[in-house]
Amino acid sequence: MSFKIISKCPVCNSKLIATRLKCKKCETVIENDFELSKFSYLSIEQLNFIEVFIKCRGNIKDVEKELGISYPTVRSKLDDVISALGYIPSKSKDETSNLDILTKLENGEITADDAINLLKK
């Protein structure tokens, strides 16, 4: 029986390393400090998002449809994964303000007409 490797310490939440590998066929055992992939430290939700994102070939509109979420939510989840992998999500000034407008629209803070007018500017 195999289990998915845990990547964070259940006591302090620090990153874990693998120290022992074993071949099921010949029983060979290798011991050392093995680093896990950056992806091993992502949450199940983040991994599921990445799977859908790749399946949709990075097309955000398709990801929206597949997951039933809005554009700002897709962008937020993508930024979350980028950060979790140790990178800084880059946002242009226009992109940030457009995302803010779409978030306000989604939250009902502005009307669709207001959003269209703001996006045209």
C-alpha cells in the first residue's frame, strides 16, 4: 500500500525532506537527504487548479468555465500558486486596476455599466 508523501511537518508546519527511498521490487534502500519538488509543497486545491490550468492550456476563459469561477478568482488562484512556488506574481498597473474593477463588479460594488466605463478608460 502506498501513501502520498506528506510535505509539511504536522507539528510545526515546516517543509519536510525525504531521507529514505526503497525499491519495492528488489528491496534496495537508499538513504540521504532528498529534496522534494516545489509542487510537493502545494496544497491539494492548488494542485487541482494547476491540473485544470494545464488541461485548459493556460486559457483563463476555459479555466473559468471548467471550475465555474470568475476571471478575478482564476487570477487570484494563479497568483496564489505562483507565490507558493516561490515567485512574485507580476502585475502591470493596467492589469491590477482591471482586476480591481472586475473584483468590485463580482462583489456587487459597481454595476456592469460602471465596470465597462472604467475598463474603457
